[in-house]
Amino acid sequence: MPRKSTEELVRRNIKRLVDHAVKHLELADLDVIYAENELLNLFSVTEPYADDIGEYELYQVLDELFDVAVKRKMYLESDRALFEGRVMGVLMPRPMAVVERFDNIAAHKGSREAAKWLQALEENSTYLRRPDLDKNIKWEHENKERGNVIVTINLAKPEKTAEEVERAKNAKTGYPKCVLCGENIGYFGNAGQPARQHIRIIPLELDGEDWFMQFSPYEYFPEHVIAISREHRPMKLTGASFRRMVDFVDLFPEYFIGSNAPLPIVGGSVLAHDHYQGGSKALPVFNRPARKYYLAKDFADCNVSIVDWYNSIVRIEGKNKNQVTALAEKFRSAWDNYTDESVEVISSTTAQHNTVTPIAYLNNDGEYTVILILRNNRTDEARPHGIFHPTADMHNIKQESIGIIEAMGLFILPGRLAKECTEIKNILTGATPLDFKALSENSNPLSKHLGMIAQLTATYGTSLSEEKAGDVITDYINTTCEKILDCTAVFKSDEKGQEAFDKFINSVIG
């Protein structure tokens, strides 16, 4: 492409970005001049575009500019996210301007409307990449008796190549300490740390501490937010955790907030920084009735119940938030030290094993509600991945930690499954010959699915229609997800398990 044409494309697209920012990012008049000059300087262009910019689409504009940046060796092909952060960060309102606008909307229209405004801002900045998020495969499996399960195959978070992993390892700087730290605001990123010039956060005070809220870039469920401690400190559950959570739902009454357990296997992927996850109360567990109610001595204002769900959940409800949080802490503390070897629950050995996954929200009656998903991460020789973790025959679907989101009924399955399920479908329809020898080779991507393929072909054969093959694969995944939730139950749903559950609750409430 001639130099003049390239420069014209760059100047026109910069003008388009500025136009987008005025319309969707609340870029003010004087900031328009500043932002345009910053982008002109980035591309070493001397003057702005003066003609009609025509119709445009944001991501196409960014793609065209990125291609130029790569050709000029400003960025590598794998640095698209770093490039977008750099460019869009220039166009975003300053952090304090966003906070002031958020507070103004919250004061006049409520906190949820303010959060929706922030979410739209982050979508228009490409921090929330809607085209990528829309690629995710999602369906809901209905089970009226035990509870629905939502299944997603995550295509929005691509797996890194070996080269990218190596670059990330070599790029570690120790600043910011992790991806959740407040110091990420405006951070330019590197191969090991995402660019965050376009992220905006909202300061919060929770139980007298400085926290902040931001949207998750992966949006696993509607209005997915993260509440993060300003202090970089490890995940830890104490009585203060519950007080922070109810403070959060006071600020955002339409949202839930919850914490991953602070232990491996049963916890989340980031245990080094104290944080909670929340958002719209759209996950299946919120729709489940009680299996059994209890009266708690000394907590007359609280209702205690077992939730009718796959795993083991204690639910506490009441108008008095101090009583609700105090009782939640009493249950958490008791569970930390509770052992019942008849159901393989051992609180600790050389390390702590018992913990909880806590979630707080306001129920339909406006009562403070805390649910405690009881967890245990103990392993043994026969079950090295965890006694209360999915067994090896389910790892082809989900091997990673079963954290708060899965425990509430929303499964986030790896993107690889999309392609692998298509290949399994081809076997079930006969488009690909069934060859167990080839499937058994470790180098075969389908080798992890050998048991699944053997079961499905034995049951259904290899001459199904495309539709039927897709249905039986979906049914298999649905059933596996239900089994995974059953595995995480420390008190199983059978008579023995429920008697043990009853015994634990009575030991706490007197």
C-alpha cells in the first residue's frame, strides 16, 4: 500500500475513534483535541483527517489500525489486547470523572442503573469485548426436581500458545502484584499482564475498609462484577467477610456477592488477592427451595434451612443483618473445625481442609440472606484430585477447581470442548470412522474423551443424524455437570448424608 494511502487510512480511523469516543465514551470538547493529538503522535502522523469519515464499525477500525501498527513493528501479532488498551485508554474519561458520573447516576436513578452505565462504558471501550463474549456457547439444562444447570463453553478467553506463555514468563515484573490490584488502572500491560488503560473502577467502603468494584472482562453471567480489596492480601474468610458482603448488598440490593473458598481445589484461580464476585441473581441456586428448616437458639430473628440443591448448602435469612452475619460466622467457624469420619469429612490433617463458599444477597422478601456452601479439599491416594472433587472419568469435561460460579450451577467449560464435541459428533454420525486404536494415542486430542466415546457409541451406534448426535453429546455434558456438583457435596443426598448434615447443623444451633 502506498505511504500516502496508509497515512490517510490512519488519520481517518483516528478521527473515527474520536467520533466514537464523543458518542459513547463521553469524551469532552477539550479532551477531543488532546486525545486526537495523542493518537496522531502514536502513529507519527502530523495532522488530523479533515474529510467525511463515513460509516464505520469500531472493531474494524481497530483491526485496520492494528495491522498498520504490526507492519510498522510497533506491536507483535500477539499484542492486539495491548494495542487496544493503549488506544482506547486515550479516549476514556479520567478515572475520577467516571467515579463522579457513577455517583451522580446512583444518587438519581439507583446503583444498578449506575452499574449498567459503567458496563456500557466498558463495552464501548473494548474492555468488555462484546463480539468475543457473544462467541461463547451457552444453554440451560432443565431439571425441575434437583435444579437447573447452566452450561457455557468459554470461547472468549483463548488458550495461550507456547510462545505466548514463554513471553509471559519472561515479562513478569512484580508490578502490579496481580491482575486484581488497584495499580492496574491505566497500566500499559506486557506479555504477562493485560493492558488496563481502559479499565475504570468504583471505590467502595465495606465494613470500614477501602475496596473497589469493577466489571469482569469475561462476563460469566449477567452484570458480572468483582469487588476487590485495595490492599493486596490473600483470600481469607472471617466474620468481617460476611459484614463486607452485606454492606455490598446494601449498596447494590439487586446484586448478589460471594467469595471463592480460600483453599486450592475448592477455591478460585486467584487466591493471592482478597476479592468477591457478584452480579445479577440469575444463577440457578437462587431459585431453589428449602429442603428442611431449623430454629436457631439465640438467633430468633433468623431462619435456617438446608437448600434443596446438589451440594451441601446452609441458608440463613433475616431482617437483622447483624444477627444474620453473626450466625453465618458461627456456622463458618464451626465447620472449620468439624469432623465426621462416617462421611469422610476431616477438618484438617497437616493442613486445613474444611472451608465454605459464602454468598450474600437480599431475598424476594427483602431479607438479608447468606448461603454457605460447605467445602472440603482433602485428598487421598485413591482420589488425588480431591475426595469431594469430580472423579477422573469426568475430567474430560471439567478438571479444574469447582469454584463459586460452578457451585451455584453455572459451568464454565474450556473452549477446546467446542471443537472436540464437533469431532465426537462426526464419529457418532459416521462421518469419521470409529478407530479406538487411534483414539487411544496420547497425541490424539480426543484421547481424553475415550470413555465418553465408548459409552456413546455402545449406546447409540455410529449412524445418528447430526441433530441426534448433538443432542446425545449435550445430554452427556449435562449429566456430567450434575455428577460434578454431586461430587462436591460434603453431605451426600442419600439418607446417610442427610442425617450427617442434620447432625452438623444441630451441633451449631443448639
